[in-house]
Amino acid sequence: QFYTFISYRAICYVVIAGFLTLLGFSLKLALELETPAQQEQWYPTAHLMQAYANDRTRFSVSADDRVVPLDVCFGVRGMDTSNANHWDIDQVGKLQLDEAFDITPPASQLHLLHACEALRVAPCNAGGCQDGFLVMSRPVISSSDDVTAEEEDATQSSLNEQTASGVSCFMESFKTYVESERNLTFPIEDKTTFLEELWHFRADSRFYVFKNSIGFLPYDNSKPIVPGENELKIFFVKVTVQTTLKYPTTARVARPVFRVWEAWVKTLNEEAPPGMQNAIQTAYNTWTWMVTQEALVRNTFQGVTICFVMAYLVLVLSTMNFLTGAIATVTIAGVVVTVMGVGVRGFMGWDLGIGESIAAVILIGLSVDYCVHLANAYTEAPKLFAKSRGEKTRRALMIMGVSITASAMTTVISGSMLWLCVLKFFSKFAFLITMTITSSYLWSILFLPAALICFGPEGDRWSLEPALEKLKGRWRRRVKGRNV
């Protein structure tokens, strides 16, 4: 009775047109998927842990919030990963130093001092910035676990010398140090004097917080200075700030802030004297996670595309027919796009987070099962009993229809059990599995038979078997000729 209903030509065209319309609408929604605007929710809304996470972001940023730290570095260009194995986590690449870096000239010293002052008032119009500024106005305290009580007091004393609180700038404390304690004029004209004073400043326990902000090459002050062997040489410096970007954050929020920081550093370099023109900025894990989230989106679409190509090749080899493989591939595409567009984006309103990115590729495997069984049954129909498209489709539904229906029911029931889990990750998978199976069943039992009845191959059209028979014949003749 089902075949009799769907075999009417008018019904076939209506079903095909309806599903192709669904495919186009779903594709439009699926292309709107992007990185999450907020941190992914791992617990139900009523769960205490989730309530804490939600309430933490309800208020404006304050001194009690955890924000993203950022370093503006001079003297380093980044990491060279051209020869690193990206599959080996121990190979992080080679540090690239800026050979032109030189902070010893007075102009360079003043440039760094002015950069610290500019950081405190640097504007930011990105949505992730608070109060319209890049940098917070609160003290920067060392987060090192090995700081003793005495060193912590000295650190706070040195920080009090700074005129504002959002920037940890060693050059400001160094200026106060050389003018008030060393009776020197800032900036220091003599290169050797500057390096020696900066070395003593860094070694002073009161300025422990700046230990990692000034990088000297190995130097033994108990031995005489030998150029090229034992000399004071500084290869990098950095300024640490507490940004107004809250931590943790997402790529959609962090990317505009990242662009503002890049523009600010670019302007800083354009105004810098020689030796200070290659500054870079890094927020470490925050920028890394931003790129990772964006890569998840790109790789999801890339992976889906590759999977479709591979699915078509497998279906062609399985059915031994180009046209049948193409119709089955369109069916699979319809299933995946319906789930990601109508299901994920339309019904649930989700973004393309970690779970959705993983599921998008896995869903193709679940989407193949039903249509490949029907497509194989269609192409394997005996020519003696099934000659026309309708007869071949009827036989495929008769052989595989009950099995596909039973499989769909059992898979939906078993996948629904994941809804009992507390973690949202598993409840998401429950929806994705049940939605995929439901969509796969409807596309396979309605669209695929209708498409095969109207456009399916007949006889040896689009078939690989004649070409294979010719190849087999040539091979037999070649083998027979060798034997003779």
C-alpha cells in the first residue's frame, strides 16, 4: 500500500520537491552555524554548578573577576613551527628572536615608558571590552606559587610606585629606582651603565614581580666581562596587563578584541624608534582557544565535505552505478543538513560547539545505513522479476523496508536513554542521535524511493558492470595468450 501511494507520478514529484525545499532551507540554517557566543553549558540550568557559572557573568567586570592577562613583548617574533611535527605535542617549534631588538638607547627606554602610559588609556570598542578600554584598572599581583611572604610585600611596595594599576611595567619602577636610589638621570645614556643598573634592579627582591619581564642572556657577574662570552645582553622585555576581557571567553567574543589589540600594537610599532619596531602581543591560552574554536567550525565543514565525497565513492562501488550513488549521496546530504540546520540551529538554537562539531562528522555514518541498503537492493533486483524503475523500487522496499523501520525504532529508543544523563553533552547526543535516525528514516523511506521511481537507472545505464566485464575479458585474453 505504501508503494502504491508513492508510485503515483504526481506524488513522487511532490515528495521530491518538498524534500529538496527542505534541503535548501536546512542548508541556509546550517551555514549560519558559528562559534558559540557564550561558554558551553555542561549542566542543566537548575544545577548548582551551572547556576554559579551563569551568575558569575551577570555583572560588570570588577577586581574580583578573573580576566585575561596579556603580554606585550619586545625582542621575540614568535615560534617557528615550519619543521615541527604538528602531531607531536612535544615539538613546539623554535623561538624566533628579533635580531634588531635594542632597548638600550634612550629613545627606546622612553618609548617603552610611553607605551605603558598609552596602555592605560587605550580605547576598545569591541563587545568583549568593558568600560570602553583594553586594560583594567586594578592592581597586577604576581600569580607565582613560590612567592614568599617577604617577597610578596616587596612586590606590593614596588607596584605602589606605579601611577596606575592595570599595567605591570618594569620601566616605570626602574625609572623611580635609578632616580631616587642610584642618583642617575633617566633615560640612561650609557649602554653599559643601563644594562648594569637593569641587572641589579632585576636581582632586587623588591622587584620580584618583574623577574620574568626582563630577559638577560646567561651572565656570571663574578667574572670579568668578555665580549661574546660573558657580557650583559638583554634579548627580550615584556609588559604585562590585565585586559578587560573576561575569562573564560569564546572565539566570537575574543576575535574582535584580538583585532583591536593587533591594531594597537601595529600603531605602537609604527611610532617606535629603531630596535623597538617589532613588538607582538599574546594572551596565550585565550588566543589559542579562540583559534581552536574557529578551527572546529572550519574543520567541521571541511570534514563533512570530505565525507560526502568518500560516501559517494563508496556508494558507487557498492551499487556499481553512478546515478544510484549520486541519488543516495543527495539523500545523505539531506539527512545531515536537516539535522544540523533544522535540528541544531532551528529547533534547539545551538551554535557549533565542541559536541556539535564532533557529532556533525559522526552523523554521516549514521545517515548512510538506511539509504545504502535500499540503494543496493534497488540495483541488485533480478532483471527477470524487476525490469522497470517502479518494480525495482517496490522490491527494494519489500526486502529492506521492515528491517529499516525496526532498526530506526530500536536506535531511537536506545539513543533516548542518554536524555537521562545529567551532563548536557550526553543529552545533546541524545537529541542528535534521535534526530539523525528520524531524519535518515524519512529521507530514505520517502525521498529515496520517489527519486528512484522517477529518475533511477534502468538496465545497464550508468552502470560500472559493463566496463568491469570488458576489463575482465581483456585480462582473461591476456592471461590465455601468455599460457599459449
